Amino acid sequence: MKLKEGFVLRTISGQTVVLPTGGDLDLSMMIKLNDTGRFIWERLEKGAELDELVEDMLKEYDVSKEKATEYVEEFVQKVKENGFLA
């Protein structure tokens, strides 16, 4: 999977956000991420696939494979629905 170009991950006042870049900024495309969301987003930036995301979650967090899979699938679905995946 690959994220679309035109978005940048930033920490602003302690909050992690994804902002659109470019001349015609649409701030309605700004999203706030928790730590786990940031973790997944950073891996999506590198083109990670679902199975890789789940394995990375299992290495980083104390969570069952079922919960990791559920969270990753839910996050990726939201990213798709909001037009962030290429």
C-alpha cells in the first residue's frame, strides 16, 4: 500500500496531525492521529502491506494478533475512505 503524495505528518502543540501540502490547501483534509495511528501512518509512508503492519504492531505493542489486525484494518479502511491511499 502507498499513501498519496501531498500530505505531511507533523507534531503541532503535542498533537500529531497529517496536513495537506501544496498551493490549494484544504484544511478539511487535516486529521489528528494518536500514537498508534502515527505508527501505522509512518509505515504506510514506506509502502507497508497489511501483514507487515500487523507484524510491526505485534513487535511494538503488547496486543494480541486479533486486536492488532482489527486496528490495522480499521485504520487502513478509514485512510482509504478519506482518499489518502494511492
